Amino acid sequence: MDQENRKFIQNIIDNGKDLTLATIRQDGYPQATTVSYASDGLTIYVTIGKESQKANNIRHCDKVSLTINADYPDWNHIKGVSMGATARILEKPDDIKRATDCMFKRFPQMAEWAQSNDTSDLVMLEIMPKVISVLDYEKGFGHTELVTM
């Protein structure tokens, strides 16, 4: 991946508000949901319910897709990324701590919430991109570039 694309992708990840995560249901249909996230470089972390449909889908198939979009004033300025990735439910304490620290850094209010709520029914996902589609309408309507990891 060239430096220009890496900088563009990281900027979208760092400044996006939410992402849409698509998992694969056992019947083969995709399920897309909006979630909050944190990141460490290109690695993305999401907190989900331990027995949620997303968690069950990932236990069945680790392939996911996601999109993150930047805010834009009009169609000529649409920018975003779409990723094909793998997701895993974190189990090792050190991995969970790293992911949790990223979430607390991005969402400081989450630390206070976690102290006063039962978090035993939550799990942390680690999402690792495999292929990224860079969307930049400033380079032309619908302009995309495919970046493989």
C-alpha cells in the first residue's frame, strides 16, 4: 500500500463516527449493523453482546465487510473506505486490555459506564482488513481504488 492511500485510509478511520459492519448469517444472508468503534492503526475494535446475532455470525464465519464514511457537504466530496476483513472475538486478557484501552481512549465516557454496569455479557471484536476499497469522489464520481493488505 502506498503512503498516500495509507494516510487517506487512516484519516477516514480516525475521524469516522461509526461504521457499518456486515456479518454473514448462518442462512447465508448478510446482516449489516451500525456500531461504534476504536482503532489501533488499521486494526479496528468493536464491543458487542456476547450472545448477539453479530457474535453468533462471527463464530460461524469470520469473514466480515465494513464501511466508514467521512462527513461531506455534497456528493462531490464523498470519501470513505469499504473493507473485506476477518473478525475474531478476543479471549486473551492482554488482547482484551489493548482493545478496551483503545475504546476508552476514543470514548472516555465508556470507562465510567463500564464501572457502573455489568459488562460480563459483552465481548470485544478485533477486525483485521484484508482488502480495502478507497472511495474518493473528489477524484471523480464513484472513484475507487482497491488496496490489498
